[in-house]
Amino acid sequence: MFLRRMAVSFSHSRRFLSSSSNSSSSIDIAKAIDELNKEMEAVFGEPPADSRLASSARNDVMAQEPELVSREKGEDMHGLTHIGSTGEAQMVDVSPKPSTKRTAVSSCKVLLGKQVFDLVLANQMAKGDVLSVAKIAGINAAKHTSNLIPLCHNIPLTHVRVDLTLNPKDFSVDIEAEASSTGKTGVEMEAMTAASVAGLTVYDMCKAASKSIQITDIRLEGKAGGKSGDWHREK
């Protein structure tokens, strides 16, 4: 009867260990199992056959500890810096980083269709010069990125470039945006916001002529500077 109760106790402890996320509780249970094993060895002259549970419990604790330490430091397994130790959203503290020159280039495409493309090419849209207005909108958007994307830092931009090119091959507008800064965090979001808003402005300027216009392929093309170094999209 005593052995049966002990086996049930070990089984319950094992289930608790597998579901518990508290490191200190797991360590206490492992120690308790060790003590029970010693008591049974003193009574029966040998450790119980289920003493492997104690070893398994210790292994569980050791496996859990690195993950717990990582979470205490605010790092998650996937390197998502905007997620805190308990899963909440957070703004990254960039104060320890050195200031370096940073540049990012992004792009997107606006598919107009032949009819709208011809109107834009001839500068006959009712709202005016589509490409010029979209260019200014993209530059202005880059400067307001932190107001649009909640966890972005408000950083001083040293340069913003937005180029819009009419592409007769697929009757589209090709947009490329570049942002530069000297600071402690990258400008990828500023470049992508510039390209995105420029594309949205093209749509707004042309929507009266067609509702089938599509904004596609918003993406980062490359970045330079910072801890992660340079990166460029493969062509």
C-alpha cells in the first residue's frame, strides 16, 4: 500500500513538472523526490525501481532553465525584439547602440491598366500631376513614420528620395524609395512607408478613372549600416 501511494505521488509530481513554468517549484519537487528515494532505500535496502523519475525530473528542470533565463532577459526564441518577456508589445531600447550611418531602399508597384496609364502619361488626370503629388506624399510620409507605426522610433532623417517611373511593359508605376539617417536604429520602416504612401497616393489620384488599380510588391530591397550589417535582396 505504501509503495502504491508513493507511485501515485511520483506520477502526480511528474505531471506537475511537465506543465509547470516556475523554475523554483520544479527544483523543489525534484529535491523532494530525491529525499523520498533515500527514505525508501533506508527502509528496503535499495532504491525504488521508479527512481528514474527523479533523474527525469532533474532533466526537465535543466531543460526549462535556459528558456526561463532567456525570457527573463527579454529575449524570445525567434528574436522578436518588439515582444517582451511575458509576450507584451514593447518599444526597443536603443540607447546602448552606437550612432552609425544607416540607409534603406524599398519599392512597390502600382498596376494601372492601359486606360489609366495613358491618362497619367499624358498628364490628363482630373486631380493633376499624379507622379509629382505622389512623390511629395512619399517624402512626407517617411518623416511621419513613427506617428503611423506605433513602436517605431522618432528618428532624424538626413535624406529621403522617392522616384516614380511609368512602366509601359505592364502599364504600371514603379516606385522606389530611399531613406537615410545617422543614428542608433535603422530606417527600413521609413523607406517602406515612403513607398507605400506614394503608391496609395497614385491610387487616390487615379481612382476616379478605375477601381481595379492594384498596389503590389511592397518590399525592402536593401539596407546598410547597423549591427546586422548590409543586406540586399537577390535579383
